[in-house]
Amino acid sequence: MGSNGRSWADQWGTSSFGSEDDDGKLMNKKASGSSGKKIAEVKAAASVGLDKAKEAAATGAQKVKSGTSLGIKWVKNQYQKKMSSK
């Protein structure tokens, strides 16, 4: 490998596969046509699913909070019954 040979960058140049022009064309292809509609539909469905998940999580958290409160009250009452019977 002498210093007179072409460098790696010279061999591949800007018109090679993966150049910025190719990237721009690829992005335009993806954004146009029916795939854009499909992406919008998927996003809408995901949004609905996310809302349902949030509601389920909130309901579950409320049930846990309520159950914990009832459990603590039960333990407290059992302790008071035990102490008052001595």
C-alpha cells in the first residue's frame, strides 16, 4: 500500500450507496402514499390503547389504596380488641 493510491473515501465518493441524497429519497418514500395513512391509524389505535391503560392503572391504584386502608383499619381494630381484653 503506497501513499500514491486512492484513499478509502476517494473510492466511495458522495454518489455511493448510502449518501445523503439516498437518505432523503428514502424518507420521502416512507412519508408518502398509503403508508402515511397506516401510520396515522396505528398512532390513533395506540392512543386509544394508552388511554385505556391509564384508566385501568388509575382504577387499580384506587383499589389498592382502598384495600390497604381497610386492611390497616382491620389490623388496628384487632390490636385494640386484644389490648382491651387483657
